[in-house]
Amino acid sequence: MIAQVPPNLAELLGQVIGYIYPNEIEIHWSILIVVYPYLTGLVAGAFILASLVKVFSVKEVQPTYRLALLTALSFLLVAPFPLLLHLGHMERSFEIFLAPHLSSAMAMFGFVYAWYLMGILLLEIWFEYRHDLVVWGREHKPPLRWVYRALSLFSTDISERAVAFDRKAVRTITIVGIPSAFLLHGYVGFIFGSIKANPWWSSVLMPIVFLMSAIVSGIALVLFLYMVVTSLRNEPLDMKCLDRVASYLFYAVVVDFSLEALDFIHRLYQSEESVKILAQLISVKLFTNLVILQVLLGMLVPLAVLVAARTRRANPDLRKLLYFTSAILIQLGIFSTRWNVVIGGQLFSKSFRGLMAYKMEMTGLEGLVTTLGLLIAPFVILLVLVRLLPAKRVGEAPVHPA
Amino acid sequence: MKLPEQVTRIVAVLALIVALVLLVRFVLIPPAYFSTTVHESATVRREVARPVNFAGAVACQDCHAEEWDRKAQGYHKGLACEACHGPSARHAEDPMSVKPFAPRDRKFCPVCHAYDAARPTGFPQINPESHNPLKPCITCHNPHDPVPPETPKECAACHAQIARTVALSAHALLPCATCHTASKEHRIAPRSALPSKPQTREFCGQCHAGGTANPDAPKVELASHGGGYLCWQCHYPHLPEGRP
Amino acid sequence: MNKREFLKKGAIAFIPAAAVLQALIRQAEAGATSGAGAAGSPTPGYEPRDHWYGMGIEVEKCIGCNRCAEACKVENDVPPEPFFFRTWVERYTVKQSGETEVECISVNPRGERKTQDEREALRSFFVPKLCNHCAHAPCVQVCPVGATFTTADGVVLVDSTRCIGCRYCIQACPYGARFFNHHTNTADKCTFCYHRVVKGLLPACVEVCPTQARVFGDLRSKASRLVRFQRMNKINVLKPALNTEPKVYYAQLDGEVR
């Protein structure tokens, strides 16, 4: 929320190439709007990974299940904040919930978010942890005792029957949760994809590409976190699990890359009016971000690394290193993807005749410091959650090394 | 069948949330908040209540009938008073205490009348640096009836872009009257008495057909060159062949 | 407790709740009346539904003096910096090489303009631009809280007490007509000088145009300047393929204009 004209507009005017409509000099959707789809993408992706265990019965991935759920929750809790901080009138944000204008895709936010948070994620976590919460509520001393009891909603039944009900509930919720996760992140893709005024965004593929890159980033994040959390606990890593997650990551990257390549080839081949300015946009403004960061480092190198890990039957330590590296590169790549879509779409004029510049502030509500804070906050929350709700089930045998 | 205790607890929480939402939606927030009609009409009222700064040309007529009538006959008849005198709604409300701006500076009139190639043909344009430098425009031109003190002799007064183009071309030394006949009426009421354009190929042939007249002009065989078209349908006489 | 008891107790609780609900809904439906007009009201008897406003622009008449953009800023309290415009003027130079050069003269109206090389230029002209008050406006469609809407007389307005400043409408406008007003922290744009129009005055830009290149009128009126304009000229609109149904009609609009 800025009370005065942004001070750098005169400077930006000097950096304009070609002709832009005079109102376009100000870039409206800043780094915060890059962070939002990045965060919800991680939520959707982590949840999809978790659903592999419950819906598709991929048992090898079980060790990451609880971590994936908690990761999804941590990121979901932080997700509304970049949006809130970006608004011109934060104090009116509740209008979207109370009196939404139904023809707007953005108006869906309140309902989709609330449904996913409460109806899917919190509910699933509750059913998954309920038995353990009851047990911990009995074992621990106050004040934690009361925390666990409150979290379990003061339930006491941990009979076989109740636990079986819990398991069934988790499965049902996950099945409903998969399309809900698609909606949570897909609607953001639709927000961009339905803007006919902007040819960089306007595409039928946009929601699908958004979703696939979300799945890639989510799986990569859980892979990364599983390795970090397990190592911090000095526990052995389950290599079968890691290999399985890495192979799903590989499939996801292949699909995501194919979709993005399809979009690119289609645009080039169709050669609509906007293709000239978009080509200029890529070569002048987005070359490093798109070609180097998003495609090369973010997709092609991790793809090669994952292929190498699979085919070469490298020893576990090398595989761990390769997985770790590709997970980090993928995060970088997907963040670049979001940047290239959001910021990239605002760097060329709708007159198709010019290019603008975006200067990210350092301080201020929409600055780099705030962004870093928003990106770190979910990890802080996750730390608390992982301490409070450990992944290891009550009564479960310790994990055997692979 | 006994309901599992998980379900009762979840339903209880759900009921609480639903109750809260309903409370807020239907009790705590006034119903007018949700009505688009209320908001739209309030917005319209707010917009309509904004102050008016330009009185509108018609408002000037009541008190300034003499200037109005004079302007209505001349070249500035389509020009609203406030285009030069600025927003004058306060003056219209209280004529004695608020006076509108009256442009006297030489920088003012060139905003419209300085030469700009994109300005339409026939719009009077001058070069402010060379057109009676240092003299205020109103010395010779009454803004309410801006007829120039002398009828312009040069066509360039209104056809500046064409004049500048011809000056670069092979036809630079030809006066406009060589090919165009403009009556006296044209200088006073331009759109009602248009100048003529050559209507025969032979006209251009006076210099450009084979023969002895004007040996510097490029020659063509009139009978076989260019089909049935008039010369200027392909060649731009103000800049023949694009470059001198 | 068992299922039967639960349902019984639930039903008992819900019936009075439902009754209260019904009463409140009825109250809400009855409640939406508009109050009395404030100071500065429309001409008496003004009925918005009888009008449908649009604008005509004759490109060949525009001399690029920029008085329209300046008058708009004065009349409508638009931020004075050269980054916010409700209306502006563009200058096009179409060259023999096929290239077209465009600049916005409103950003630096008294500054140097690009000089044209008469040997290279094929044609050059000015094009005034503003909000098109589209009949099928994408900005109205995408507003998440309905802060931007079309009035019954065809003018697209922004409710600055409702706008949350998400800037979706600014992204959705294909014409670059919207900007973010940092004084109100809401989206802002041309309103066809609605406060003047309902009182029988012309929008400020139309009022001050020296060559009458801008024509404002009522499309529902049988005899309005705009209806005559539509009769006597071949009309074009900006970006027709986007199906926004703009209500700003251009005569002599060159194909190079975007």
C-alpha cells in the first residue's frame, strides 16, 4: 500500500524501448504476485505427492506422506499474505469473501482457499494424526498435553474400528483433495490464461502448465525436505522411497517440459501478430531468466541429472547428491517460471510496439526483504509443525536403511 | 447405528464455523453492503457531485456576446473559449472576483500552430522561430478573429509539410502555381474552393515527354509509358521517385 | 448419542435458525433503495436508461495540441505526473520502409518531438486515446468485488470506496486506459466526465478540442453529433477482434494504430 507515487517511474521511463501506452510504465503485479503462485504450487504439488500413497497405494513413498501434508499446510498458511500485502486496500480484502463478483476468476480465491484449507488439508491432517494425538495427549506433560488434546478435539476413541474409520476418511478426503488441489492452483492459471488483452498470458494451456509445474515443484520440495529433515534427525534415508519420489519427479518434469515446449512451438508455428514483440521480449528482457534459469538450469539439467541417477545405478550417496541438486535447481527453475509469466507478461506493451522495465524495491511492502520473509516463513512454520507432529507413527518400528 | 466420535466432533466444529459465517453474513453486516444497486447508485452520486472546472463555451455567450459573435464568424469558430482561456467555471459563478487566464505569451499559440508534420494538410502552421520573432502573436492576429493581416502569398502558410517535401525534391524550383491553380477564394474559404490538379498526361509531358523543352527533366515516351493512368497516379509530384 | 438422536436434536436447532434466516433475506431484498441526491445533481428529470453514451474521434482533424489531455487532468483531479492519463494523444509516422514509429506526445507535451524526415515518411497523424467504455468490458468482467461497473447510460465507472486495489482490471484492459491512482490507492480511468455529462455539458476533452476532432453524443438520441458522425464516416474501433465492443468510434483510423 503506497501512499505516494512510486519514485522510480521517471527512471523507468528512460528504460523504455520502443512505444508503450503511457499508463503501462508502472508494473502493477510485482514480485509478491510471483510468490503467490509459487507457494500455492508447492501446496498443490506436495499434496499430489501425498495422494500417491493414499489413493494410488504407492507404498514406497509412505515415509514422505506426513511430511508432504505438513509442508502443504505450512505453505498454504503463508499463501494469502503476498496477496494481502499487494492490495491497495488491505482492509477491504474481506470483500472478496463476503461479496464476490461471480464473473471474476479471482473472486474464487476465498472459497477455493477456505475449502482447501479446512475441508481438505486440515481435515486430512486431523484424521491422519488423530490416533497419535490422543496417545500423545496421554503421554505428554502439560502444557503440551492440552495442546494435543485440543488438537484431537478431545476425542478418546483409539479402538481398531475408530482407526479403520480414520484410514477410510483419509482416503476419501484425498480422493476429493486431488481435484481440489487442481482447482487451488489451476484457478490461478485461469486468472492469467483468461486475459485476452495479454497474449503472453492468454492461452488455453496456461492452467495446465501452471498445474504441472506446480506438481514438479511440490514433489521436488518434499524430496528436498525429506532429505533435510531425516538427516537432521540423524536417521537413515529410505533409498527405495527416495528413488520412487525421484522417479515421479522425473515423470512430472518430462510432462511439464513437453507442455511448455508445446506452447512455445505452437506460438512460433501459428505466428500471430504478437509473436514479434514476444520474441523481442524473450531475447531482450527474459533471456537469462527464461533460457538459462527456467529451461536450462530448471528443467534440462535436472532432467539429465535424474536420468543419470536412474540409468547409471550410481551408489546411494551419489544418487542422494544428484537428487538433492536437482531438487534445488528445480525450485530455482519453477520460481523463474512464475517470474517469467507474471513479470514477463508485464514487460511488453499491449500496443505490441515496446518493452518496459521492472525494478524490484529492496524495502517496502512489495520489496525483496518482504519477499524473502514470505519465502522463509513457511519453513519456520514447518519446523514448528514437524516438532509438534512428528512423522513417525506411534508404535511404528524405526525406519530400516535401504 | 452409533456415529463414530470423529464425525460428531468434526460436525460440531463445522456447525460452529457455519454458525459464525451465517452470523456475520446475515446479522452483523447490514444488508445494504451486499446490494450492488446500493453501491452503484452511491458511486454515481459521488461522481455527479464532483466539482465542474470548465464552464462550457455556451456559458460565456451570455456575458461576452460581442466576442462570441466575432468568433462565430472567423476561423476560430469551432474553438471553445476555455481551450485558450483555461477552466473558467469559477469565473462563470463569480465573474467579478475570479478572472480567467488570458494568453498573451508568444509560446501559447504555437502549441497548436507550430509546424508538425503529423498535423493535417491545410491546417495553418508556422515556424515560431522565424515567423515574426519576438512579436506577440496577438499584435497581428486577433485571437477571436485570427485572420492574418495580409492574405498569405505562399501556399506554405497552410501546406507546410508539402512545401518542405517539395523543397527536398527535384521539383524544388517549381512554384506551386506551375501545376495548381488556386483562386483567391481558396485563401479565404479553403474547403469551399479547392485548387486544381493537372488532369491530362500531356500536362506533365510539357517537360517530360520527348522534346526540347526543359532538357534536365527525365524524358519518357508518353504514348507507351504508364498505360491509361494520369502521371500522378503513380508518381508523387511533390517528391518524384521518393528521393532527389 | 446415536444417529437418530443426533438428527432429532439437529433438526430442532435448525428450524428456528432457518426462520431467522428467511426474515433476514427478505429484509435484505427490500433494503436496496437509493437516497436523495447530493449537491451537484443531474439535470432534473435525467433518466439514465434513456441514454447510451459514446464518443467519436476524427483522426484527420486531430492536430496533436494535447489540450484534451491537459484539460482532463485539470477537470478530473488526475495525478499530474506524466505516468497517469485518463486520455492521451499518440503520434504515428508510417515510413516508406514499412516501419511505423509511435510516440506519446502527452508524456512531454512541450518537449521536442521526433522530427520527421520528409523523404522517408509516407503518412503521419495523431490519434487520441481514452477509455473506450466498452459495451462488453473485460475490466468489468474481471473485477473480483464488482467495484467497476457499467451505468445504465453506458459509462463504465469505478467505485473507489469498494475497489480493493488488486489491479486485475488494469491487466485486463487491452487499451491501456486504466491506471492505479496512488492518492486513492484504487484503479482509476476516464469517466466520460460523467459529472458534466448528466448536467448537459460536454466532457472536458471534447470541450477544449480546437478542431472538434472529438465528438461526444448519445447513441440513443435520434439527432446527436455522434449519430451523424456514424452516418457520415466509415467507422473503426480499436482491437475489434477482442470483442470488447468499444464505444469510442474512430473515423479515418489507420491500420497501423493499435
